[in-house]
Amino acid sequence: MKPPDTPGRFRLTLAGRVVIAIRLRERRRHAAIARELGVHRSTVKREVEAGSVDGRYRCKIAQRRADERRRRPKSDRVKLRPGTELWDEVIARLNAKQSPEQIAGRLARDFAGRDAMQVSHETIYQALYVQGAGALRHELAVEKALRSGRTSRRPRSKLGPRSNRSWIGEAKITARPAEAADRAVPGHWEGDLIIGGDQRSALITLFERNTRFCLISRITVHDAATVTDRLTEMAARLPAALWRSLTWDQGVEMAEHARFTIATGCPVFFCDPHSPWQRPTNENGNGLIREFFPKGTDFTKITDQQVAEVERLLNTRPRKVLNYQTPAEKLDQLLTVATAA
């Protein structure tokens, strides 16, 4: 992904911090990590410095520190509060149709040397739109706070629209190991969601390409955090040696895929847009699952025991592609060989 031309505000999430941790372990340079995340290299440098403990970057500690910094009151915001001279002055100038930037600049001239009467234009915007659901806006004599008439802020993030899916980075299917393509080596999985009729609940479906063995789990919401946590639990059901890669479509539910990789050691690769044929085992398997749970099924009304029974039936079904062995038998052979070795 092309990085921004100039440094900009970048809202690092836990997923982004996990990516940084992984790439640092791979001894990637800050500039390379920045290109993957779509940010300026100085953003990565500052993040590593802020989130390091004993010389090592810790993504969870970095996230906690960032959360604490966000909760910490800022001095400008403490100054701009109801009942103060500064508050009354800002309201009067907003009512006079001055912009926050003009107000901040003029206050610096009109009240030079008086720190209590200085405020940044960003703090005024925060008071208009964020703090206390726009506490400053509610005291204005005019209906609209700004000359533009906007009642919400225009995003100015350097990240671009969410549809860019910057969290995919270089984890595209073209980077997947070649051994995954011919199915000769076990441990390469394909995954997807089957969304429930209520549009919130879902089934996470995983199919191993060599054995066609499946894992199925029911979730009541399919946000990125929930999907990542449940995938990690599902992976723990089998030995780590059987998790060489996971191929998924570009759904936003996998935005925290780097966290899954850290927990399991299994890298995730993403198909090209609108290319379900790049996950043929999973697509076919989902069709089999639909025989039990037709389209429109509300999975909040299905029990985990019912899901487990479908998983058992599919894994013990003879498959022509396996010379009429079952996926469970094929997997058991692999585990026997691995144990003997």
C-alpha cells in the first residue's frame, strides 16, 4: 500500500500494533513496516519507542499505554470549560461566525501573554463535536456552529476509506507458500463465515485442504475481535504443526489477523476481491453445511451441540476425493505419523 505523501494522524489499533510486533521479530526496518501499514516511518518509530519495554516492543503494553494517554485530560481541554472567560470569549466569536482557527489565532493576538486565554483550534473543534456530545455547540446562539453548516467533522485521516483494507498489507494469496496449492502438504486451511439470518450471528467454518477435515464454531456477533478470539480457540483443538496457513476472503472480520498469527504461529493470506474460487474447499464445504442450516438460519436459535453434530457428520462422511476415506480417518493418519515421528 502506498504510504501517505506527508505524515498524518494515524489511529493505530491493537491489530496495527500486532503487525508492528510481528515485523520487528522478522527484523523488518521501520520504513518497510510503515509502507505495509500505509503510514509515515516516523509514526512507526514513535510507536516503537513509546511501546518498548527493556528494549523490546510489546504490542499489548503499547495498546494499554495508548489507552491511558487518551483518557488523560489535556491541558487545553481543562482550560476550555464552562464558566471561564475563555469559554465565553470562544462562544461570542463563534456566534460572530468566526472559524475555530480564526478564533485561536486572534486570541493569541488579543490576549498575548495570558496563557489562560490561549487555546488551539483543535480543542475548539473537540468541544464542538466530541466532548460531552458537543457541549460548546449547545450554548451557541446560532443553530449551526460553523460557517460551513456542518454538524460533524469531515474525516481527514491519511488512511483513506475503509474499503482500502489497509490491514491486509502484504498478506495476499500470491504470498502464500506454493505447497498450499497442490494439497500435498497438510496444514493449509481455508476459512469463511456463514452469516445468520439476523445478520449478526454466524458460523466460522474452516476446512483443511489436504484431508477436507472441518472445524465449525457458532458466534453471536462477527466483529473482528470475536472472530479472532474464536479462531484462536479453534486452532488450539489441533497440534500447531497442522497450522501452516489460513486463506480467507477480504472480509473485515479478519482485520485482526495479525493477532491470530501471533497466538498460533499460523499466517493468514487473503484472496483477491470477489474470487471465491481461490477457496474451493471452503466454498464446497459451506455448501454441505447449508444442507443442515439453510440460508436464513438464525444461529442464535441453534445450539453449539447441533453445530458440533454437523461437524462430526461431515468429518465422518466418506469422500470420493479421498478414495472414500473420511476426513477424520485421513486426519487420524496424519496425527499417527506425527506422533510416531
